[in-house]
Amino acid sequence: MTSAATAGDAAGAPGRPSRLVTLGVTGDWAFAAGTLLSALRRHNPDLDADILVFHDEALRPTDQALLEGLGARCEPFAVACDGLRPEAVRLFSPLCLAKFACFRLLSDYESVLWLDTDLLIQDSLEDIWPCGPLALAVEDPEFTGAGRTSPVRVNFYEDVPGVDADAPNLNSGVIVWRRGLRDPEALERRCLDFLREHGPRLRYPDQAAFNALAQWMRVERPGELAELPLRFNCHPRNPAAVYAPVVHAFGAYKLWNDGLTAACFPEWQRDYARWLRRGGSPYAGPVENAAYGESGAFYLLRGLFDTIGRSEQALDALQERLAAESETREKLEALLKRVRSRA
């Protein structure tokens, strides 16, 4: 169902970092990867890790160049969604299936971190690397608005035999793999086999597979599955999100398609504005609750960068004028010098 033939080609070389950060992005979400990497770099200036961005064929060369400028290595990733319902494919980014390739990347790295691209990094991630050998966070209970975590059942159109559909749901947006995880490639095959066998039942395929794997590991491999602290996968609805190292806007409302969420997290909007100024492709979809954005982060940032743009234009015009005046002055001084020499 998935393949990444070149994923490890450049990894594991002498002198390379022992850590890897991975993302998966379709071409129309390049802006999300760019803003995420900007924040990751800013809050982790001493990050000693490779960065690998899996992408589809729709990634524009200009966007790829920008991502590489942020330190990423971009690798094409072929995704086959055979057996999944069309409505399921519309619900999620197909590149989220690339996270299963992270199991095999443990052969080249001591630790591998997967980050969904609908994230905001607000602080250091140094404390996340020791988690594992396989670590995921329980879904933030604030997401439902009822103060309780959704059941695993949310990942299915119909229940899957052998999976406890009433168990608390694990969110697959932030995952850590670490050396010490036994036979990781067998675990990858187990996940892919789950997708092939139960594809038509799955609403959120990657998350469904990881929940099924986690339930199996609790019985068959106790001690190898760990729970990430909630601060590394905090939903925007959680009041503590303002202090969380990682804010994950899972669900329908993202940091770019909802004005209210945008207004609450201006740091993401600043990075998005910088991405656009560098020539990155924009988000092209609709924005809900746009009025909040107009009175908040979107409005302020647009005004700020419009002002910067006008200032740069004025400076360019002034420099051209000064250059012209300097040229005229040099000609007048040369003429005056010749007149004086004749006198």
C-alpha cells in the first residue's frame, strides 16, 4: 500500500545525526510543512536531527526548494489507497500513510519522530526524544468539548473484530520510535496488513492501524509502548494549549481554515506570512469564521506585511533616486574640474 524506496538512502552515513524528524505532505499542503519547519527551527536552534519530508508528485519545485532551504530532505512517496473508501481518502491526507515507513527507518537512526503538518511548535522538543520505544498520546479530552477522550470507534465506519472500539483513542499525529523496539519492520507489516484486511471499515486508516497495534502490543509486548505526555499533542480547544510545546489542530478546524483558531495562535500566522513572502504557495481553500481572522491575526499580519511591502518599495525608489543623483553629481564635478583646469 505504501513504498519509500529511497527513504533511507542518505541516512545512517558516518557523522550524520542519530535522530530523524519526518513529515508527510501533499503538494497543496506545502505551506503547512513550511510553517511547521520554521517554528521547529526557531524553538530548537540546536536540533541535532535530520529532517525528511515525504511528498507526492504535486509538490511544486519552488516549494520543495523552500523546504530544502529549511533543512529538509524531500523524498517522493508513492501511496496506494486501494481498498479504502473514497470518503475516507477525502477525510485524510494520503501522505499520513507514510508514517508507517518510520518503522524501517530505525535501522538508520536511534530515534524517529513523526509530526503531522497541522501542528504548531511552541517550545523545545528535547524531552520528547527519550519517549518510547513506541510512543503516542491519548487524544486530548478537550477536543470533544465534553471533557472525555473519544473512543477508538471514531476511526471506523464499522467495528473491527479483535479491536476494543470502546478504549480511549490514541492520536497518531505525533509519534516517537526509538531503538529498543523489537523487530520494527514486522510491526510495519502488521499495520499494512491491517489496512489491507480492513480497508473498507476504516475512516481514519493510519490512526485505526496504530490503535490496533497498540492494543496488541499491550498484551504481546508490554513495556515497549509508552504514552506521550499530553503537552506534546495538545488540541487548540485546551486552555493549556497556549503553554504546550506542541499544539495539534486535529479535526476539521485547522490553523489556516478557521479565523477563530488563527486569532488564538498568531505565531503560526507569522510563520505562514513569512512562507508567503519567500514565494511559497498559499492555502487555497475556504476559511470559516473569517470575521475573527479579520479582527485578529490575519488582519494584523496582512497590515504588517502590507506596510513592510510599501516600505521596501519606498526604499527601492529612494535608492534609485540616490543612484541617479550620485551619477548626476559625478558628472557635474567632472565638468567643474575641467572648467577650473582651463581657467
